Amino acid sequence: MKRVIYIFALVLIMVFAGSELNAQNCNKFHLYGTCMQYPGAGYKFDGQSRSNVIGIGDKLVYNVIFYGDRDYKLIFCATDIFIPVHYVLKDAVTRDLIYDSKKDDYPETVELNIENTRRIMIEISVLGLNADQELTNDYFGCVGFLLNYKPLKK
């Protein structure tokens, strides 16, 4: 009887540990997905870069501090069937629109020149335009953005 309880407990641990590992697969997607393009000379990695699990119809919202006197390059990436990534940048205080990737046909990268420190809201959703609609309705994948910066040239 003790052996059966031991085996049952071991199976439960494996099931929960396995589901926990699956939930974390997107944790560092921005570090190994297509976000890892060369940003250009002089750019440094910003630790505010993020990744998360997403599905069609979901929207992720991040508040990021952009420090003054810096050029920023944001690179967006997603699991292949979810491409393109739709992202909108808004001032976090006034909610004024800074940039909507839809107007430029969803580019992977955007550059910002920030003169004064400000908080910017990044809203991310995935479109999956080239994927089978039935597949994407029940599928979750990864999305991420890699934030790079360098001193602003004056």
C-alpha cells in the first residue's frame, strides 16, 4: 500500500512539474526567438524586455520606463503562426498615441528618440494572418519584445 501511495505521489509531482515547465516556456522567448536580431552598433540590452504566453484575441499591456537622452530600438517577435505582431505605444500618463504598428504594415522593429524620461504603455496582440483560423482559436504561443538602447546623439 505504501508503494502505491509513493507511486501516486510521484506521478502527481511529475504532472504538476511538467505543467509548470510548460507554462514557463515563453519566459525568455525574447532572448532566443526572432527578437534576437542585431540591433546595431552601440545598442545595449534593457532588462525591461519581456515575453509571455498569448493567444489570438488576447492583449498584453506593459508599462515601461524610457529614460531620457536615449535612442531606443524595440524588436517584436512571436511564435511563427501568430505573425504579425500588432503593437501600440501610448504615453502611460496622458494615453496619447505615440505609435501604432498597423499604419506601417506591422514592422518587427520601431525606433524611438526619447529626450525626457517617460513611462510608455506597450499594448501587444498577435494577428496570425497566415495561419488556419481553426488552429489559432485554441492555440497559445509566445510573444516578446526586446528593448535596446544607446545614448541619444545630439
